[in-house]
Amino acid sequence: MSIAPARDDLDALRREAWALIAAAVTDGLAPFHTPTIATADGEGAPRLRTVVLRAADAAAGTVRFHTDLRSAKAGELAGDPRTAVHFFDPARKVQVQLAGRAVIAGIAEEDARSAWETARPSSRTGYGVMPGPGTPIAGGGSYRLPGTAAEIAAGAAHFGAVTVTADRLDWLSLDATGHRRARFVRTATAWQGTWLVP
């Protein structure tokens, strides 16, 4: 994907950030396709993990990824929905961070049901793993993946669609001719941008 750098136009730079995010939804080779999310565990300690970007909506200021509802990640977001999503493209030397709140939809809700129905069969298989993610086991392979269509379908009960609504977007681009850093804060009607020292 070729996107012209915005450099010194705040609005264009914000649009560029969302264009990079949106393009990565369907481009599995794009660096933004696998962002890192931050959560806090029950004791307030930070936790990081990589997820697969499944949807993005610039107008709504949202991104979506999927999770197993039995995972620590799902529990942490349910306990404290504040999160940050970090994207980095080493070739472009661009970093984008979104901060906002996450909402988890289970299979009974339309967002999750639609996402489950359109997911590849190989993606669905992971949600039927037994025991659930993070469970201590005797050896590296001491877990069981679903072996039948019915067992794979039963994994839907563990499937969650996580939508993060951003209230802040941070941009950093590294450039030998001058780095650029900006922060955008979402108000009730628009995004307000401010330049920051890189």
C-alpha cells in the first residue's frame, strides 16, 4: 500500500494513520496487521500480547480483534476495559498508538456471531482447545484441539470479538530530515491534534 506521508499537516497525518490501520485488516503481510495490546492484570501489572487486527473503522474510531473468552486477556479487559493498541511499521518507521476502552461481545451478540460465521475454519479450531488457554499442563503438547466439526462448532461458546473505541491516537514517524510526533484526542465532535516534540 502506498500512502504519501503527511509530514506537517495534522489532519492528513491522522487520516494517514487510520488508512494504514484499515489497510492492514485485509493485508496479512502488513506490519499493522498484528498490533500489540496492553492490559492490566488483577494486581495492576502491565501485560502485553500480539493480536490479529480483524476490523477498523476510522469514522467510529474503532479497531477489533478476537479472543478466547477463557483467556487471561479477556478477563483482564472485563475487569478493566482501558487498553492501548500499538502498531509499528519498521519500513515506514511509523508508530501509532491508540488508547481507549474495550468491549467484549460473546457469540450471542451480533458482532461476535457475524465474525465467527465469517472466520476461516482454521481460525475457529483454536477456540475449541481443551483445556482453556493459560491452563497449566504436564507437557508442551498436553492439550487437545477439536477433532470433529461438532467440537469445532462448540468452540463458538468461547469466541469473543473485542472492539476498542479509541479516545486518543499518538503518531510518531522517524525521519532523518526531522522526526514528527503528534497526539490526537477525541472530543464529542472531532479529533483535536497537537504536535509534540519527538
